[in-house]
Amino acid sequence: MSQAGLPEQFDVIVHPARELRGEVRAQPSKNYTTRYLLAAALTSGETRVVGAATSDDAAAMLRCLREWGAGVERVGDDAVIRGFGARPRAGMTLNPGNAGAVARFLMGVAALTDGTTFVTDHPDSLGRRPQGDLLDALERLGARVSSQAGRLPVTISGPVRGGVVEVSAERSSQYASALMFLGPLLPEGLDLRLTGQIKSHAPLRQTLETLETFGIQARACEDLSRIHLPGGQTYRPGRVTVPGDYPGSAAILTAAALLPGEVRVSNLREHDLQGEREAVAVLREMGAEIVREGDTLTVRGGGPLRAVTRDGDGFTDAVQALSAAAALAQGETTWENVATLRLKECDRISDTRAELQRLGLEVRETDDSLSITGTSTIAGNVTADGHGDHRMIMLLTLLGLRAAAPLRITGAEHIRKSYPAFFAHLQALGARFEFEERRG
Ligand SMILES: O=C(O)C1=C[C@@H](OP(=O)(O)O)[C@@H](O)[C@H](O)C1
Ligand SMILES: C=C(OP(=O)(O)O)C(=O)O
């Protein structure tokens, strides 16, 4: 179900729900869509990406690849890409919207061009996110780089030959992933040394898996601190199928755990490298009843939940959704090792604390952790700020479903970044929303 009828900019009013019941099919994975579309463009042939996401981030990737010279066609649910190989068009200005992964991956590949400029129409979100660690690595490889103190707008010009290069993986794994897409196309390949405390291992493994799917050889050591990408390789075109999305589905599974009823979410394969798959284990540890049959998870919700303490780095994009469970669990839940959450679409530690406190919750933060003490009642009748962040909107929506009175969330259109059908999926399960157009 799409939300084609929704205004361009809107607030959502979330009505309390008595129960959720029914089945939804998990939307296509954000992280695999980005990777498959880019890898397809790096081939010299035609690739069909079956079931590609229709989110703003997917659209941003397709738009940039088209500007760079790829053939891009939407055929039903699929995307058919004719690649530009190792030769993206020079002199282009690309706008990756608000998509961090898209921006970073393309900035790596931009070292193949005589000059590519990156701008964003989201200066308050992507425009504030740091790019310096990637830009430093590209400069060390010989690329010419200019930026606004390590932020967009950025211009990158190659050529680079490759070799040994260090890249910090402490603030984001996306910098290393960017170089992993680039390395195989360089004459000398890349010997990546990941420095700092490596964060978000799961997406790095998704990048390695994608390279393998497209016929690229790569060798990585167990802890991913060294990744060797032989040079002079070619990406192999073909047909790839995007799996279901765990980060977005974590929000549906959490909603289902929080309310009475029975919800089935299909298209979530058991063996999958998305770290947010762990959300299922976390919800179970909190007391939720979740049963898996093949690719389908069934949640029987409404039972009591209890607090947990977990390292959140393995499932970074599910921390917001799981924070809704924490807000209604007995005891204090702590997400540890989540400093990178400060560098996402908003500051997902401080801004989450502020919004939860507005709803009456007790919340503490440190540099790299977030602790939430659960409550049994959320009053509602409040306007909460979506902070232009799709995952904040998901968290607030779940709390609204369990509040005693309606909850308004501002800027709810930002849900389209990763999960355009989010409200439609919850409506199909029985939730009730009002969408109020906002102008200007
Ligand atoms: O590689 C990717 O596709 C992503 C990596 C993660 O970012 P960090 O590595 O910055 O944690 C994740 O949060 C983001 O949504 C997508
Ligand atoms: C942080 C996210 O995305 P990105 O870094 O790709 O903007 C996300 O999807 O939650």
C-alpha cells in the first residue's frame, strides 16, 4: 500500500490504538538497495535490481547515478540499470538529498572522475554530518578535495591509483564502505586499514557481500581492520533481489509487541547480514512473544516488557524503534556504545532524550549511551518534534499508539527517507492517523 495521497509536508496526529492485527510484507532493504544500485552502475552491462526500495534515499541514488551517465529505468517494482563501469561522467553536481550512505558511497567513487561536486538540499541534516574522515583518506590517495570544513558542499577530483590507505571507522562505517566500492576499479587496488574503534561492522559486511555478488574479489580480516581489494577488477552485471528491511520492520515489530493483537511480518529472511535483525532477539529478551516460521515473524503483543542493557552498535538503525519498547518496559534500559547516533539525521541521543522527556519520561544520556526508564502511561495530548528524522518519527508514532490521548508529530513527511509506506502499514494493522498539511 502506498501513501501517494499524503501532502508534501505534513504533521501526523497519531491516535491511541487498542490493538494491532494483520500481516504486512517488509519493505525492501534500504542498505541493500543503495548498494545494489551503485554496484549495478559500476558494471558495464545491464542489471535488474528486483524489488528496489522506493524511498527518498533510493530515489536520490537513482538520480545521482543517472546524472553520472547510468541508464536508469523503473520497471514495476524493479530498477533496471545500465552501468557506466569505471567512468562516471565528469563535471557533474550531484544532490544526494538527505541520504548519508548515498552521499558517502558516491564521494568515494567520485575519485574516478575529473571532478564531481556534492551539494544537499538538506543543509540542516546531511549538510551538518561529517565527511572529513573520508575526504582525508581520498586526499591521502592523491585526490583533490575541497569542502566546507569537512562538510558539504564538497568537490572531489581524481584520478587516484590506489595503494595502502588508512580510514577512520570510528564515526561511521560508510567511509570505509565508500572506499571498498572504489578500490576494485583502481589500477593498484586498495589496502584499507580501518583505524579507531570500528563502528557498524554489519554494514561493512553487507558491502563485502555486495562486492562478492557482483563478482569482485576482496579479502578482509576477521575484525575488519584490514580489507584488501585487488585492483583492475570489473563489476559483473546480472540480476539481484533486494531482501526485506530489518531497520524499518523493527518499528513494526516493536509496535506489535506494545499492543494487544497478533501481527505477522513476512519477507524477513533468517540468515541476513543486517545488524538490525538483532531487534528480534532484543524484543524477545524484553519479554515479547515472537515466533519465526521461515521468513515470517509473528508477534503476539500487549504483554509486559522488562528493561535490558545492550550494546546498540550492532543494530544502530533499530535503537530508536527499540527505545519505544524501553519507554514502556519495567525498569531502566540502556543502549551502550551508540555515540555514532549523534551523527545521524539528528542527534539521536540528545534529541531523543528531549522528545521522551517532553512525553513525561525519565531519560539520561552520556557521550555514548542513552538510558530510558519505562513508564506504564504516556499521557499524550502533546506536539512532538520529528527532528526531520525518519527514525525519530517511527519512535514517536509507536509511543502515540500507546498514549492515552492523541499525539502530534511535526514534519512527518521525513518518514519517506527510508519507509514511505510506514503509516500505511500501520493503518493496515488497524492504527488510525490524521495527516495535516503544513505549508511553507
Ligand atoms: O552502510 C550503510 O548503508 C549504513 C550504515 C550505518 O551508518 P554508520 O556506519 O554511519 O553507523 C547506518 O546507520 C546507515 O543507515 C546505513
Ligand atoms: C542514518 C541513516 O541513514 P544514512 O546514514 O544513510 O543517512 C538511517 O537510515 O537511519
